[in-house]
Amino acid sequence: MTWVDPWGLKSILPDDAIVCRGGACLADSFKNGSGVVVDGTGKLDGVSVNSAAGKTLDQLTEGIPHNKVGVTTVGDIRAAGGDVIPSPTKNNPHHATLSGITAKQAEALMTPTQKNPSAKPKSNKRNC
């Protein structure tokens, strides 16, 4: 069954749009994410990611505090049976929601992780 958005409230991301998520991107981190629901077949819904048409990884990772990020494309997620829907927030215009794949599939698509190009170097200064 395919859901149709009669009012066009959700824009459709192109298959080549980059999708990224901060952290180790292991199956447990997908299942246990804030607001994530796992249905009876093990499919995820409500996974927070960043994605936007025409944006680079550098642009999408701005504001992600993790040193590592998992990276894939919308097309790869769709090929696995899922989708990514834009769900921008006040503080993150590139926020999107991943759904329709299992945690193991999400891990396979997002690993190995890579260095976050927007990670801020940690300060070695001590407050004395």
C-alpha cells in the first residue's frame, strides 16, 4: 500500500539526497532512539536523521555534536524498503524522519561511520 499526501504537505526527497545520522549508528541506537517506534515486524518509524535535496555532507552535519556520522542516500533506504521524509524543526531545517526498515538494515546502510566533517575539536584547556 502506498500513502498519498493529497495536500502535498510532505516534500519528496530525490534518491540521490544524502542521509546522515550522528553517532555509532549501531542497530541498538536506532531501536532505542528518542521517539522511535518499532512495529510488530521489526520496522522502525520516527528515526531522526538529516537530509535535504542538494545539500552536501558538510551542510547536513552542521549542528551534529557527534565525532562520527553514518551516511547513506535516500535511494539506498528506499531500495531496502524504507523512506526518508523531511520533518524540519525550528533549530534544524535539514531534520528528516527515517522509517520502514529494520534496525539491522539501518546499521548496514549507515556503517562504517565516518568522521563528522563539522565536528568541533575538543578543547584541552582545564579550568583551574
